[in-house]
Amino acid sequence: MVKPSLQVNTIIDGFRIEERLHLGGMATLWRVSRSGTTIPIMMKVPKIAEGEDPAAIVSFEMEQMILPRLSGVHIPMFVAAGDFEVQPYIVMERIPGKSLIQRLSALPLTYAEVANVGLKIALALDDLHRQNVIHLDVKPSNIMFRETGEAVLVDFGLSHHDQLPDLMQEEFRLPFGTAPYMSPEQLLGNRKDPRSDLFALGVLLYFFSTGVRPFGESETRYGMRRRLWRDPVPPRRLRADYPLWLQEIVLRCLEIEPAWRYPTAAQLAFDLSHPAQIKLTRRSERLRRDKLSTVLRRRFNKDLTRSISALPAVTSQISSAPIVAVAVDLLEGSAPLNDSLRITAERILATLPSARLACLNVLKLGRITVDYTLDEQGHNKQIGRLVALKHWAEPLKLDSHRITTHVLEAADPANAILEFAQANHVDQILIGARQNSLLRHLLGSVSAKVAAEALCTVTIVRAPRAEDVGKS
């Protein structure tokens, strides 16, 4: 039989109740300890007494199923769970850092702080989505930060796991979530789109940079449904100094149609990491809300955001929108190899219309000698290589928001490429390998090191041999 209440010093399955940390609407959090456990831990106990919301039990069951399947720095470590027949609970790692909700009194934050917070949350969401889970309740109180800086997502009671039964959808017809952060498709019953989490992050970025929530505090069903046809007031209308690049990011996250948002959290994180590379559209300069004709068209468009059943699995959506990095050698004599790289990149991008291409070149620095920023003709080396990368990419005819160019300065080119790929969650690296090179034989090739040490897929491309040129 389920125990009616818990008290300090109660012992359950070896866990000692020490202090109540939080009394929520669906569960109570307790600080607990257990002999032999060295990390700080806490126990989550659902509210199941007479008259409590039945959704509390279902959401707790969902979290009991989901949390043990998750791992990584962005998730609290699962420790143990208790059965409903005796005492339902989840014991998990207690994150000693701070919750994002503690920053509310300091709003609006500086634009640099907002971008940094957004980047950390986007990386956490990317990690979660790659584990088949959509959070569906991204908000300040569900985001913690480790002392080492990483964002940690908590509370998976409303989450959707691609490989588990969705009890929330099976047992309830009303959408569940936190009103100011719910996406349009969530309001219509779609719990299968990871871009819903990006919408919620867009709400958070808007709120933390302006001090105002984009859709207000409305808890009524009609008030929430207005976001199906009405855009928020552009941030630049609220703050005259609002950066164009940040408005571009925020309003793209808040697009009504999921297809108009970032395709993945990794691509959103990429833009937050490289604001100078963001391709600005009309979103960035908008000062007024959408026209009445636009609102009416959306209001009576019954097909808007309704394509629910056709959505593929979360991981399939992510794999269809990878970040591809191509390392382009701009030294003399590299043209045939670069042509082969371009052909390979074109073939990959043709099958992945949501993929993003990052064109890299490494400006090699001397380990001992003094390096100069100008070449022998007096031209800036960095700018010259950026221009050369853009010329290399022109034949690909990619939309501007799908391509960026980066010149990395490093003494070790292979390490520079590897660090860029890891920092930006690159899914695939394309790199050329020369056929014959004295340095390659003496020191080992850059491509070999990248292929051996990269945490993602690496495709090594070679130029066609002279005797093969012209053959069919």
C-alpha cells in the first residue's frame, strides 16, 4: 500500500529523507542520502492523494520510463525508482548549480548573456533529441546549470520518447505544457516534433532579452491559440538597440510553422556561436507585427500546422538536417582536389535539403616564427581566404542561410578542424587527401589524423588520377 506522506528521517529502500526542497503542483522534491552514494541526490515523489490531478500520476510514469534511458552531462543521473505498489519515487542526481529561474529578477539580460544562455540550452536540447526525446516543457524552472557551466534539463513528465508509449497523449485529449512556452503545434495535439522545443527556447530568448514574454501570460485556451495566427511584437520595437542577428534568431525560432524554424537544435546553436555569420532576412529588421491580411489568412487556414501523423522519428528529423564541415585547401595546386570536394559536397547536400555547410580553411601559424597578417602583396590573409572560400562554394548555389565560411588560425591544422567540429556539433567532415607529398610521408597527413580522432563521420576525398581524367 502506498504511504500517505513522507517525513524527515524516513528511510525508503535505503534512502534517508533529509529535507523538503520543493512542493510542486504534481510532485514533491526531497533531499536524500544513501550510504555509499557520493554524488548529491534527491527524491521526486508524485502527488497521488485523493483529489490530486490524475495527470500527476501519468506524467510521473512517463518520467520513470524516460529518465533511466537518458545519459550525459545535460541530464540528471538516474539512481533508482520505486514501484507504485509500495512507494512511487525517482531518485536522481541533485544538480548543485543554479536554476535559470533565479535570473528572472535581473531581466532583461545583456545580449551577450542571452546568446550564451541560449547556446547552452540549445546544446542540451540537441543532446536530448539525439536520445529520441522531445522535452515539451522547456522553461526557466526546468533548466539548471552545472558548476562547470553546462545546461541541464530536468522534469521529463511531459516529454515524448519515440521508442516508448506516449501515455500523456493516450490518456488525455487536452494539450499539456506551460502556457507562455507552448508551440502552436503542441496546442493542436502534436507531441512528435523536436522543433517545438526550439519554439519554447525562442520564447525564453525573447523574454530574457526584452523582459517581456512574446505571447503574454494567457492561460485561457483562446489566448494560447492566438499564436496559431499571430506573430509577437518584434523585439526591436521594444528595444531600439536590439541586435539584428539576435532578432533574426528569435523570430525564426518563433515562426508559427515548424518548417520555417531551425531544423535542429544543433543548427540553432551554430548560429548562436557565430552571430557574425548569420544571414539576415527581413525578419531581422521587422518593427511591426504581421498585417491584418496575414492574420486572417492564417486564422482561416485549416491546414496550418496540421501535418502531425506524417512526422518521422526524432532522430530521423535530426539526421536529415546535419551540419557538414568541408576543409578546403587553398594552397597552389589544390584545384583538382577542391573540385572533387565540391562534387562530393554537392552530392551530399542534394539529398539533404535542410543540411548546413561550414566551409573551413586553416591559416597555419608557425610554432616558433612570427606570423604576419598581410601577404607579400600587402593583402590581409584572413580576408583573402574568406573570399577564396566563398568563390569555392559559389557553384553549389546554396541559400545563404545554409552556408558559412570560417578561416581558423592554428599551428596544427588537424587539431583546429577537430576542435571546430566538436565545438559546433558537426555531423560529418569532408576533407581532401593529396596523392603524394613529402611532408605527408614525414609528418603524417592532416586527413589521417582527422579521420582517426574525429567524433563524427569523416569522408576523405581524393582528386582523380591523371590517367583517369576523361574516362567515363
